Amino acid sequence: SYRVIVEYAGNGKFKNKLGDVSTGLVDVSRLGYGISAGDDAIWVCLPYLNNAGDQIAITWWGDPPNYDVTATLDYCKQAVPWICQSYGGDPERVILTGFSRGAIACNYIGLHDDEIAQLWCGFVAYSHYDGVKRWPYPDSDSESARRRLQRLAGRPQFICSESSGGIESTRQWLESTGVEGRFTFVETGFRNHNDAWLLRPSVARAKLRRWIEQF
């Protein structure tokens, strides 16, 4: 059986002065490949869905202004067990990862309720973190994020960012919640706001690949 890496993409319609671009679609995701080096793992990139559940949500999840996450949650709850049953994934070794919007999704979606929270053995959040900043969707406030974080129940999280400021703001927020956890904090060493850093050799990538071996 195989380790399973479930990935969520960043927001679409994004471009910055460094030339970083994100479409918000599943086919631009690279974290799972960079983490696994393409070996000994099943890597799947799941979509965020609109309220009706029949189209991919390019930005955030669901449709504005209410951003209903129900369809996205239901899809994930069905997809992950099916992948394990159909392709030899180990349900005890399913890791959730994401970049930017996907990093927020590690807790916002991955710990949204008790049922979905039970799917994961660990989390890799790259650039942003649920609860550190208020966003334009329901329950993005700090207290709601703290309640979701309680569902982590001691499972490990690898939290990384392209800047030391991003790391420290997340560390400080986590300390403020009073929720104890097995958190690993790492700065990537690359300034770009994209997930291509994991395709290049680096100290941060080596640390992440060692971290993932615990599963």
C-alpha cells in the first residue's frame, strides 16, 4: 500500500511582479510531486467546487458571497476513501497539503468538521495559514480557526513560507490559540509565491522529505 498525498491549489486569477501565476486549477499543482519525488506515493490534486458542485471554484470555495464549502467537503470525503480502495492507498497514511489558498485549506477544509478531520495523518501548509488573517468568506476569523485547530488532535504539521515574516506570524498565532501541536516551521529560501521551489534542491526540501518519512 502507498502513502497518499492530497493537494489543494492556490487561488486563481493571481499574478505578481515576479511573474508568479496561479490559475486555481488542479493541473498547476506541484507540491505533491516535489514532496514525493514521484516515488512510493499516490498524489492527487482535488478541486474546490462551486455551490452546486458541478464546476471548479477558481477562487476560494463555493460561490460568493456566502462561499458555501459543502460541495468541496463532500467531494473530498468521497474521493479520498475511493482512491485508497481503488489504487492501494493506505488510509492510515494520507497527508493533506496545499499552497497559498491550499495552505489555508489544510485547516479550513481539512479540519472543517469531525468527519473530514479523521482522514489525515499529517499536513503540509505552504504560504499562509488558517486564522492568521481575515479573508472574504465565512468563519475566517481567528476564533473559528482556533475551533477547527482543536480537531488537529496532536497530528504533525509542516508549516513553511517564502519569508521569515510569514513563519513568525503563524507561529505567534498558534501560540495565542493555546492549542498544543507538533508544528515544524521552515523558511523555503525562495522568494517566489509559487510551489515550484519543491522542484529544486534546497535545505527546506530536504527537511520536508525527511519529515514525510514518519508516515
